[in-house]
Amino acid sequence: MAEAAPGSTRPAASHPANRAMSLLVRTNLILAVSALLIVVIAVLALNQFVIEPIAERSADDEAALLVLSAQTWVELPPEARPYFELELAQSHDLIISGEQQTLAPADLNQPYLSLVQEKLSERLGIDVSLEEGNQLVWVDVPMGGFDLQIGFSPARRDIQPLYVGIIIVVLGALVVFMTSLFIVQRITRPLVQVAGRAETFRGGENFEPLPEQGPQELVSLARNFNTMAREISSLLSNRTTLLAGISHDLRTPLTRMRLALELLPDDVDPDLVARFERNLEVMDGLIGDALRFARGATEPPQAVELGAFVEDVLASFDPPVPLDRAAVVVEPVHVAPGALQRILVNLVNNGLQHGDDVRVVLTGRDIHVIDSGPGIPPEAREEVFQPFFRLDHSRNVGTGGSGLGLAIVHQLCQAQGWRVRIEEAPGGGTDVVVSI
């Protein structure tokens, strides 16, 4: 088989663009990464310039309150000290005890307690230690000849920069995601419409223009796409009209030539007349192929049983081409019968021209036309679907045909939204696959 248009010879699922992320996903990922970096920087800056200074000032105030409380307790007369201790407990959650207790060392891995210990050491001028017991944090404060123990509530250490960071990250990510989702959807929705229309556009006159609305860039894109689609439709329509007119004009002199052959005297060489008749038939076939290529397909789809339809088309050949139903779609398939028939006839004729044996295998919605010919090199499997391309580079219709057979197949598949590709058949030869 000697004759898959560029971009149509491979299944859409294998194209790298189909494996790429959508614009919505990609933009959201970029915004998410950017937002995460911003949040990390914000948390670090907040911790450096807000949380740590506040924690240090709070620890210094706590140390000052502890020292001042110890100084006041020492200066008060003994009978007034119980009232002062009660006031400290009620107003400041501080407990002063003149009796020494043996307590466990406090966990100084907590930054706030370390700051309190540091500030106390600075104010007292000695190294102090913090201890824990009775659900309080205690510090030994030597003051005025007394060894006091002052306990304060551990609730004062509740400065949690980690929780602050988590709240900022979660809420910030949520706000960024919702905002980016809203913005990106406004942008991608028109782009998805353009992509869908571009994928389904086949050059027909029933093209539905894209709405020209939205941001200025998208309006310009939709307007240019609509203009391009109208120009392509007009170009294809003009091409069809032109080639149809040429076909009609050429068939008129062909008819006159046939009539002239019929009116030749009986003494004219019969072999010469036969050669002229064969040449006229070839010319008529070339004109018919060119006309079918120009017209493409505007046939509406109909519900058919795919296996029975393919079998009927193959039965029209002499001898009939065998059909192997590897896996048949039972439910009716909506196809354009004329277009599918022309595709099968062209592929089978092309296989018979280049191979001794042709068979058709039906696998679901895939139709395999397999021949036993020399095959098509991988580098030429896209070019053979171009009009007038032939592997033998000759113009001999006896060896290479008109060069339009596979071009017509490709155009009909494009018009119907089908796919056609060329593969190497098992054991050699060519396997042309039409995916409905």
C-alpha cells in the first residue's frame, strides 16, 4: 500500500500536548507555589519582627513583676504579707512562698521560659533556675536575706509561632486558591471554547462563530479565529466549485472523443481504438478522483450496524474481501454511510494494487485494512496522505494510481471526526487503521 495526513496519523491520546497539564491546573500550581513562598516569607518576617520582640518584652515584663513582687514582699511587715500574697494570687496568678520545695527542673526547650530565665538572671545579677511543680513554674529568688520561691502559671508561656504560621498558610492558601480559580476560569473558559471549536472545525459552511466577549485579548483571539474559519470555509467552497467546474468541462470533450471513436471507420486498427478507450477511461477516473477529493463530505450520519455494513461493502469486490470480526460493536453506530463506503473502497483498492492479499479486521470501532505488500516506510506514513504523493515518484497510473486515494480517505475522516493511521502489519505489509 503506497499512499496519514500530518497530525492525523496518530491517536490523539499519544500526542504530547494531550498529556500536558491544562492551563487551569498549571496556573493554579504556579500561584500555589508563589503563595506558599509569600506565606513562608511572611511567617518568617512576622516571627522575626513581631512575635520574637513581643515574646522578649513579655518575658522581661514577667521577670520585672517577679522581682518587684519579691522586693515588695520583703519590705512589708510580716502581718501584711498574707494579704499581699492573696492579692498577687488573685490579680497576677503569682504564688510567693518563703518555704523551700524540692522540685523538678523546668523544660527549657520552650522559648518563652528560656527568655524568662534569661531576663531574671539579668535583673538579679545571678544565675537562676526554673522548676516545675503543682502545675506552676517556680523560680528561686534570693531577696533581702530570704530565699523566696515564686510560682507563676504556665499559661503565660502560650506563644505559638508554629500555630500562627499554620493558620496563615491554610487561610492564605485558601484565599489564593479561590481567587486564582475565579480568575483563571474567566480566562480559560473562552480558551476552552476556542480549543473545542478549533478541534471540531472541518471547514464546513455551518460553522458557529465564537462569542466575541471578555477581556480584550480574548475578544481579539475570538474575532481572528472567526475570520480565519470563515476564510477557510470560503476557500474550500471555492475549491469545490472550481474543481467541479473543471471536471464538468473536461468530461464534455471526453464524451466527444468517445463519440468520435464510435464513428471511426471500420478499417481503423482495433488495437489503436482500444488504447484510446483505455486512456479515456483513465482520464475519466482521474477526473472523478479529483472531484471526490474536492467535495470532501457533507453527508449526515445515520445509525448502522458496523459489522454488517463493512461486510456488505467488502462483498461488492470480486472476489469478496474476507472480514475478520475480532470484536464487534453490537449497538448501532452513527456514521456517514457514503463516506465510510468510499473510505473502505479506496483502502481495499489501494491494498489490492500493492499487495497480493487484502483482508479486513474489525475490532470494536477500529477497522484494519491489511495488505501483504512491501509496506510503507515510517518516515513516509504521514506524507502518503497528501494529495498526489506516491512512493514510486512516477505518474504512471498503472503502478501508482492517481495519488488521491489516501488523500480522499484522510479528508473524509477529517470531515467526519474520525482518525486514520498507518501501522506495520504482523508478518510484513501495511495495516491502515480507521478509528470511528
